Amino acid sequence: NAGKLNALLDQEQWKQVDVPSPVQAMVNQCVRPNENWRGAGAASMLQEEGAPPAKTISVDSERFFVVGVMVPLVKMLCDYLSCAAQLPALGAEVVQRLLDLIKTFNDRSYQLVLFARAMQSAGLKTITSKHLSLAAQCLSFLDALVPHLKAALRRILPDRQHVLLTELDRLSKDLVSHREQVYTKLVGIMRDRVDHHCKSLASEAWNDAAADGASNYVKGLVKELQALMRVMTSTLDKEAAQRLASSTAQAVAQRLQQHLSRLPLTTAVSQHRVVADVAYLSAAFSQLEGVSVSESNLQALTSFCQTLSAFRE
């Protein structure tokens, strides 16, 4: 099954898919096992047949967007649990197979998304913020599911085999570590876009008193910022989106300050234009939907502006 999962991962397009109701029923069986647990693998596939698919998969009250490969992965995990319930003597082997499946997903998706190997294996043109956000959601889903898998196996396995379940705790930490690296990559995207847009800083007519409104570089930067935040707020959970919005604001402010500090802002006109650009960016952050960015996150830019004599006039 790990080999099959690897093959499916290599072809994954990292697009959000709807979740068939039988697959959600399987997850529910893992989370809230009942007296029919021993037949869960087969029975769950027949549950709620005909019910429409859902946009997300749920663990307790948490909802997650997932990609196509998660559907067969859930089926594999559930089938192994059912096997352990029916054949307790195979418990140790089942635990190892479960570990192998989740580890395979974690390790291979790390290569495919964070290291962009999916561009070769699945023909993706690039790895986008949407791909990264969906990968993070899949990792969050598995992290939420692992404690329930552990609890189910603890009920099934004899006491002497419970020590095997500590490996699931280690694997959960690996999933969280991977997800944090995905979040870091998302923030890094915006930092890189600051560098891209600031390539035109030297060609800006900073001393043109007739220039009206924000400069082109900051308009382009804001447009990309808004697009990135739309992806994050529509895909990630609210807590993660908020945390990343704050981190992104801080990263953008720090990087932009570095670029602006290299400019020869010797005239009042040039300084006023920079202050206007910073105000434009700050307003864009304050108007983001679904998240809140505090002034402290933009402190690097605020402090820079305060060093300009025109700012104090």
C-alpha cells in the first residue's frame, strides 16, 4: 500500500477535491467507534450512500480541505484498523503499516511540494500558494486524525503492544514540523515578491513632484499581497491564516525597509513619496478581509519613515 500511495502522490495535482460521504463516514468511525467497529472497513463504504460529497473532511468539529490522494489514503488507514479489529494477532504489523502510510505521505509530499518535485512527477508548471495551503491542510487533517487512530488501536491491541503506539506521537510531531515549514514557505513567497517589485526602485522618478498616488512597485506588491491572503484565508483555518498574516506583514515590512533604506532620499519630494507608498501598503494590510494586522507588525517601515526629515514636517 505504501508503494501504491507513492505512485498516487507522484501523480497528484494538488487541487482541492470534494470528499465522498463514505470517506467521511470512515473518518467518523475512527473518531467515534461504535459496536460495529469490527466491520468498519466494509460497512463505512456503504454508509450514507447517495449523500452528496462535501467540500471538506471533518475530524470532530474541525474541517479541512484535502487533495485527491487523501481519499484512498483514508480508505487504506480505515481498512488497516478494521483488519486489526478482526485479527488482533496482526496488531503489531498493522501499526507498522499505518505508520508507513502516514510517513510515506509526509516524506513524499515534502519532496513534491516544498522541493517542487511535483513539477517533474505530475507536470505542474510551478508550486503556487494554493498548492502549499492545501498541502498544509492535508497535514493538519492527518495530525488531527492520528490521536483517534492511536485511541482506536489502544482499544483493539493487547496491553503489551501499546508501547508500539508511541511511534504515532513521534509521527504527529513530524507532521506538525512539516506544516510549519510549509507556512514558512508561504511567508517566503511574499518576501521574494518584495525583492521582485523593488527591482524597479532605482528607475522610479522619486523627485517628480507631479507624481500622483502610490508608486507602481508598491501597487504591484499590494496586488500580489491581496491575492496571497485571499488564498490563505479561503483555504487555511482561521488561526493559521491570522498567524501567517501577521508574519507576512512583518516579513514584508522588514524586507521593504531594507530596499528603501538604500535609496538616496535626499529631497523632501522623494521622502514624501516614500512615506505615501508606506501609507498605501499599511492601508492595504489594514483592509485585508478575515485577518487583522497590527501596527507593530509594520514597525520596521514605521521606524524607517520616522527617520526621514519630511515625515516630521
